[in-house]
Amino acid sequence: MTCAITAVRPADHSNQPPRRAGAQSGHVLDVAETTFDLLMRGPAPLSVDGAALGHGLPAREIALDEVRAILLHPSTGHDARDAVWKVLVRRARHQGPSWVIGCVGVALPGLKAIVRDRLRGLESEPGADTSRVAGDLLSAFLEALHQVDLEQPRIAQRLVWRSAKAVERAYRAHVQVIPVDPSELVNVDPAAVSSDDHVDLLLGSAVRQGVITAVEAEIITMTRLEGMAPACLAGRLGMSYAAFMKRRSRAEKRLVAAMRDEGLRDDFASLMSKPGV
């Protein structure tokens, strides 16, 4: 996860007329969802070759709406997700607008979750209504498609997470960012680590040190970072919703406590403050 977006900023809306009542119904991510659905209904929907990609994917052409469902499933490994996203991003860069729409469509669950959860804190900022924030997030995501480092892991997560950070920086002069140094926790070269890698590195290190389990790390990743509904993941894990939420909460508290014990400032303050749905 290595290439930072520093130039993304929302368009200057200061001279634009006030939005009409009901404008929220034109939410750009809903429009993107409709466009993606229409693209999938054609006689030759965009697809990837699962046989060529491997990693346990179906050995056939897989339409992107099915790809999205596969990538959201907790049984799909990170290597498979990254293999798919490398293909999607490269095609978006070189094969035209339809593949850009395809990338957006596959990423929509994460983008919608970011608007609903992480970026709702911008509502108190001037001009930051939900529809406008969603539009700026989509713009940041489209720029990130051309900048993200495909040789680093967790491609989709970095695309969505970095886009959210770009929007936060654009709307707020002083965004609360937790400046944890992951090299202190995982013993890697700080020059090789971007700020967007913090969450993955810290979760991996916490698992290795026995602070949380691998399952708990996956629960945090899937629900906090990748937009999966807790109730959905709870069902797939054979847990009640209440038990699932308690387990996630306890794991997060252990994680934060462990980092504070080391004198580090954690990169989970806003992430872990969300109650989940």
C-alpha cells in the first residue's frame, strides 16, 4: 500500500447555487451503482478470467458483479483479492471508461461504507453534505486508480482508505490523524512504510504477539475497513450478532490498550469509535 494522494481536493462549490430539495436522491454512488448494474446486464458483461488468476477463484470467466460478491466473502483470501484488483486497475488504466466503471462498481460496498461511517463526521464542516462528500470521495478514488502501487498488498483497501483520507484533508484543516509509527511495532524500515499501511501492519503484529487472534483481525478488517455488514459476517461465522459485536469490541479494546502500553498513539481512534450496524 505505498503511493500517497496529495493533490485530491473537492471542487470549489463556493459559487454554486444552493442545491434543490431532494438533490440527495441523486447521490453519486447510487448513480454509479445503477450504471454498473446496466453494464452487467449487457450481452458481454465485463469479466475476468478466474482460471488465469487462480487463487481458488472459479476457473471460468467471472462477471464483475459476481467478482464483487466473491471478493466480499470472508473465505476469499487476500492474495486472491489482490490478484483480481491488479487486473481491474490495469484495465481501468489502459482499456477505457467501462473498466473504470467496473472498478467503481466492485469497490462500491467499501465506498458506501466509508461515506456512511467514517466520513459522516464531516457533516459539521461547511458544505459537507452527504451527496457532496460522496462525489468528492468518488473523485479521489478515480485519481487513486492511476496512482496506487499494485505491488503492495491490500489494493482495494488502500484505494478506498486513501480516498477517504484525501476527502478528510480537503474538508478539514486539522483532521485527527493518529501518527503511530508501525516500524516500532513490527520492526520494518520506516522508509518502506506508508501511513496507509499502518492498520494492516498493526493488525498483523497484534496477531503475531497474541494480542488478538487471526479471526479477530479478519473481523476488524472486513467490517471496519472493507465495509462488510457485521450481521452478515456474524452469520457466516456462525455467531449471533450480539456475540460477534462483543468479540469485536473486546478485540479492539485489547488492541488499543496494547499500543498505548507501548507508548504509541494508535491509528484506530476514529476507526474503533464506530458502533457498527
